[in-house]
Amino acid sequence: MTPDAVCLIDDMETAFSAFILARQAGINLKFQAARAPLADAKCYFLPSLSDRGGIALEEWHKLHRNVENGAICYLSADDCNQPNLREFCGMEIVRRRKAISPMHCTLDCTELSLNCALEKAIQVEGAEVVLSDDDGNPLLLRNHYGKGLVYTLTFALEKTLSNTPRAYDSPWWRIYRFILNKKLILTTPDSSIILTEHYVDSRKAAVIAVNCSDEEKSVPLTIADGWKIKEFFGDGKYENGTLQLSVGGGVMFIMS
């Protein structure tokens, strides 16, 4: 699979959480140790950035240059303390304190709540607020930085989800989809059905669907314009636009 973004990680639990969210959103991440030399990419993910995230100052400056030249950067802020966040993200964290109540928000008409460890006061410094909590506090901001874009999530989504039972049943993955709205060959509204795309060339691909839930599934599939199912293999059933999969079951579609 060709990666859609490079994900800089300093913690395996956070990396696993980012992987799940990305797969639910149909995004392929290439993981890189935060302290390694920064790979060139069109998009970077910095999940649940804590302190300086293990990123060397030289690589942090390179990231700035790459975004300035047109790359996209997403970061979710834990207790991050990187230099120039105000200019890079278009916002400033003016206060942090222990959270004493859950955070509530509405995402794609779904009411969600999450027990975040920290509560932050945010001062917007040029960024656009694209998602707020129910009290009006900024959650997701978008900032133009040179020719590129920086998306900042003001809470540690990945770290929090990794410690929250059944959290991936909620559509938090839509934040990833919003940041990198990749056009997919096959889609389903059920995020427990993980779809991965494997291109042979620009007009032929294999799409693998796996049921990652603990129950049998019968879900609709939508095929992107210009694509058709040529062959179908696996232990599931597909008929009239509906895919049926047993627990842990998987199928492969040959698309062209």
C-alpha cells in the first residue's frame, strides 16, 4: 500500500490508536520514530504530542519548511511544549489543568463524550475553528502556514482512546477523514469493517474487507464512480450491494 501520510510516534499505545483510526478512515499511515530524520511527505500526523514529542529541533524546523512548501500537518496536543506552536498552529494554549468532567461535542450529528486527562484554555491566533465542544471551546483548528495547512486537535485523542473501553465504536475516525479526505474505491458506513486498498496500477486494485467486530455483520457497500467489481473471494457473501461477514471474516474484491 502506498502511504498517505507519515506518522511520527514516540509511544506504541499512541501509534496503535492512530493506526486504528487511520484504518477506519481509509488512510494508510507510514510510521516513523519521532527522533529519526524526517521523511519527505505530503502529509504528517503527530498524534497525542507530549512535551516535545521526541522530535529533534532540526527535524521540527524541517517539518515547518515542508508545510510551508505545501504539506499538511495534523497534531493532537497532549502536554506538548514544542517551540513556535503559536505561529505554526495559529493558536496558543494559555492554561492547562486536570479535567474534572468529560468533554462533550457533536461530530457529524453524533453526540460524543470523552474523559480527557487535561482541560485547556485556548487562545486563537489566526486559525479557523472547525470543531468546538458543547461549551464553545475550540477542539479542532485549521491554520494556513505558507502554502500548507496545519490541523490542531486540542486534546490527546489517540492516547485517550487507547485507555477508553469500546471508544473506537464511536466515529472519532471522522476527524482523520476530515483532515485527509481520501477518495476510496469502496466505502461502508460501519467503521468495524476495515477496508484496505492495494493498487496494481491506476485502473486495477484489490480491496480487502475484514470484520473486526465481535458480531456478524451485514453492511452496504458503495462503489466509487468509474470502478466495478470484477472478482470476489473469501468467506463472506456479497449480493445487491450488501456484504455479509462472520466474526473475523474477510473477503477480497478485485476492482477495475
